[in-house]
Amino acid sequence: MRIGYIREFVQGKWDMQPTEMMNCETMIEEKEDVQGQPLLEELLERLQYGDVLVVRKLYSLANSTKHLIEICRNLQEKQADLVSIEDSIDTREDSFFQHLEQIAVFRKEVVGERTKAGLSEAKAKNRAGGRPRKPDRNVQKAIDMYRSKKYSIAEITIETGISKTTLYRYLQE
């Protein structure tokens, strides 16, 4: 079954649908003012082997590269295809899904390498990665309050701004 999916961004933009969209057995139109894409989520659940999801452009289908990759993985699992008319993508004829998987791996590697480079640079400047440490006076006050056994953890966290997890971490040191 050919299923057309339209997400309206500008009022009236989709009045003139390409023939490819008009030839779909089912047409689903997501309104811009709806939170998220509930109709798309429902559609992806119902897809079956051999179905073809037709969109005008990829940006009407997904909100980000990561979102597009998730949708395409879902389509692959169900052995359904994707046609994006204006992007000239037709997974029945090309290897778009494989290219997208390569992009996903590339994206993950880039993020990983940038993280490693940032941590190395911070280490070279004698800076630790992660969140900045709490001021020592607050930490010491929290530890003193805890050891006095006069205050609850909730009272200590409110008074010093040190979370329970951070307090316990300092106590272990």
C-alpha cells in the first residue's frame, strides 16, 4: 500500500500536491499545531511488509538527522520503503537506507572524537571534564552538618546547595 504523509508547515503550502502524492491509497495529514507527530507515530506502528511511505520532502517527515535515522530503521525492520519526491529518494531503487546508516555511524564517530579532543584539551590545561566542582566552603559545611547528625539530608541539601549524591561522593573521598 502507498501511504502519503504530509506535515503542514505553512497554511496552504500543500494545496498543489505532486501526482506521486495523489496516487497514494491513504493520505495522512499532520497539522503544524499538534504537539509532536502523533499521526506519524501511529502510521509507523501500522506499517506492514511492502508498504511505501511517500513524502514530499524529508524535512516534512523528520525533525532531525537522528529522528530520520530512527524512522528509516523502523521502515527497514518492517521491510517498508520510503519515497521522498523532491529529494529524489526512492528506497525501492536505491540504497538510501545503507547510506543513512553510514551517516549515523559517521555522526556518532564525530561526536565521540570531538568529546575526546575536548577532554584532552581540558586535561592539557589542567582542567577536569564534566561539571564544575561546588565551592569547598559549601562542601565542608555540608560534611560538617552531616557528621553532626543534627540535620537531615534534605535540610543539608537546601542549606548548602549540595545534592545528596554529591554529598555522599565527598564523604567517600
